[in-house]
Amino acid sequence: MTLTVFCATVHAQWVKVPAARTPLGADGKPNLAAPAPRLPDGKPDLSGIWEPISPKYLRDLAADLKPGEVPYQPWAKALVDSRADGSHAREESDANCLPQGIPKIAAAPAPWKIIQLPGNVVILHEAFNLWRQVFLDGRQFAEDLNPSWLGYSIGKWDGDTLVVDSRGFNGKTWLDQAGKPTTEALHVTERYRRKNFGTLEIQITIDDPKAYTKPWTVTEEVRLVLNTDLLEFICNENNRDLAHLPGSSLQ
Amino acid sequence: MEVAMRQSFRAMGFALFFFAIPLLAHHSFSAQYDSTKPIKLTGKVTKVEWTNPHIYFYIDVKDEKTGKVTNWALEMGSPNALMRLGWSRNSMKIDDVVNVEATLAKDGSNLANVRTVVLASNGKRLLAGSSEGTNP
């Protein structure tokens, strides 16, 4: 069913699309449990189009943690509690067609595409036509980064895991729809591991000492999407929802 | 309104089953819609906005008792998400009569988030693509 839908997808926008470089099982169908592909340098190739498997991490990044395990600073806990009933939904960046922030963008709607190049990994997000660059050329962060929605990212390999450090955030994004706040002190570490051809695991550590008393870590998985490609998504084209959401306008 | 809703329920009957491929919204679904308030509507399509971040279409729903016509706004997923479910922007046209199952907006406006759409003329079920997730 899924394949049928996605085949239709490609043909709906393009014709004569070459078959993807996908391992096939004995039955001739894509074998998503096959080993992760590798590049000539021996590193896993994370390239592909990925999408969240479930909306649970969009709703609650700490969905897999026990209640009370998110180490909130008191003000952050009070803020999250005030947002729990949805009464501030209009104040979430995404609802305003502004970027989702890291790590929410990976759990948010619409697929995203990793392009792995020597010295640089590019992540294209269909959602709102956004992009990230992860530099693997040894550069370091500047002292005084301009505040940004998706941060600045540098990466390195730890065995078969790509470790991405991101800083330089503007503190305006929520970690999830539950409203876990961020500040400009946010530092996100993502550890990407392609478990098999069809599954990418992302271990995420939130280190934001102004909002959380200590770093905390969650792990989510995304799945490979076959036979489709990214499409334009200009969020502010016709955002009628905002007027129906409770809360204040963004300052 | 209630009459129209009852009629639409009969028209849809048991032949309709949910094709529940939930799509995610770019905002909190539960803040905008009340998942405990499903609604069934039948009406003629007056406008289709095949636009981001979510498709909206509008139908005129007639109250059989009073004759009063109310225009409802109905929200679906994004154009890309709907396209991946097999929709095209020509799947539903102005003046088509549709049976809709949806979830009511919390703010009391004539707005609902679509779960299923059936073309009344031939019973063809257009895939829904609600922006509600699996576990509201």
C-alpha cells in the first residue's frame, strides 16, 4: 500500500524517474532491513529521504521518559504547565509558519532529505523549505553566534555514528507541541546512526542550563521514504489556522 | 443543521469506513479541534484552496427544516501530503456534492478538520488526510 502510494507520488509530479538505489529482497520488494549503505571512505551513508514514524515526539519530546524525568528549571516547569491545555498554541513558532527549531523539525510533518557530501552534510526540510548545514571540516563555533532558529551545526564521526553539535539558537522555539521552552543557551547534540537501510536512529541531548537543571537525552527513530522526493512547501501561503488558535500573537 | 447532519449520516451509512492515515499539523491539533466532537456534513463545494500549510475547502450546508444555508470551512492536510495520499487538485471540484466526516473546531466557528470525504454523486471516497495525529 505504502509503495503504491509513493510510486503514485513520483508519477504525479515527474515522469521517467529512475529506480532508487535500493536493495531488493527475494520477493523483489525493497529490503529496508538490509544493512546501511556505506560510502567509499567506509562511513555509513545517511543520505536519503526520512520522515517521522509517529507524531509522539512532536507532541512530547519526552514521550519515552517517565513523568518528572525532564529536569526543568522552576520557571520552565511553570511555563510548560501553563501551556499544557493548549491555551498558548498561537505562540508556537510553527503555528506562525516560523521555523520549528531543533530538534522538533525532525519530528514535524513533511519528509526531510540528507545529502551527505565530503566535509559537509546538508539537511533539506520540506517543511517550510528550510535547510541545515552540518560542517565536518573541523571548524569550531565562533564566540558570539548570531541568534538563529535552527542554529549552527558542526559534526564529527564517532565510529558509525554522526555526532552533530548545534548552538547559536534564538530561544524562540518550543522543543515540542507541549511547549518545553528553549533559551539562547540551548546546545543540542544529535547522534545519527543508520541502524539498517530503512531506519535512522537519532539520539538527542538537550543541554540548556537556563531552562533545564542538567542535560537530558531522548532517542527517536525516523524511517526512509522510498520513491518520492521533496516538494515545495511555502507555509505562509495561506495560514488560516492561526486565527483559530488560542493564545497571544508572537511578540 | 441537525437534519442535514442526520441525512448525511444515513447517506454515508456503514459503507464508509475510516481510511485513517493521519497527517501531522504544523500546529497543535488539539488546541484547534475537539476530538470528542465529530460532525457529519453534506453540502455543495463552493471553493477549494489548494494551498499551504493546509488545504481548505468550503461547502454550503442546507438545513432541511429551515432552508437556511450555512457555509462551512473544512481543513485537510497539506497539498504535498494529500498528493502523496493520491489526491490531486482536481479530485474535488466546485459544485461537487460531498459527504464529510470531520472534527469540530473548538472556537465555535463553522470550521472542522476533515477525516473523510465521499463524493455523493458516485460514492467515490476521496482519501481524507486529517491533520490530526494518531494519538491526540
